[in-house]
Amino acid sequence: MTKKPEDEKAAAGGKVTGMRRSRPCPICSKPSTKENYPFCSDRCKQVDLSRWLTGVYAIPASEEDDPDESDFDLQD
Ligand SMILES: [Zn+2]
């Protein structure tokens, strides 16, 4: 009875990890669901959306306060 070296190798380390790791929810870090990927729930999806809409994710061009805020005064 002869044993091929490859067989032993396969038996020892032939484990295949085909499971894809799901990304955690960027809002609350819970595991994301397929329905709301990459979020865990519709609620977190809405949170992310509102963050975009309210400009939380907007990157300011400068950290200084812009002195020309009066430019936004359109009431007159
Ligand atoms: Zn979440």
C-alpha cells in the first residue's frame, strides 16, 4: 500500500474557505443583510442617506471659517 505525498497534503491542509465574509454595517457595525447591503437594516440605510443629504460627509475645502458668509444673504 503506497500513499502519495499529495494525498496527505490534501488531507491536512486542503481546507477550502469559500465563505464570503459579509461586511459590517458602516453605521452601527452590525452584520449587514443581503436585503440592505451594505447596511444591516433599512433604518441604517436611511441614516446613511440623511448623512449625505445633510452634508455630514462633505469635505470642507478649508478648515478656516469663510469670512464671506454674507454672500449667502439672498433676502434682499
Ligand atoms: Zn446598522
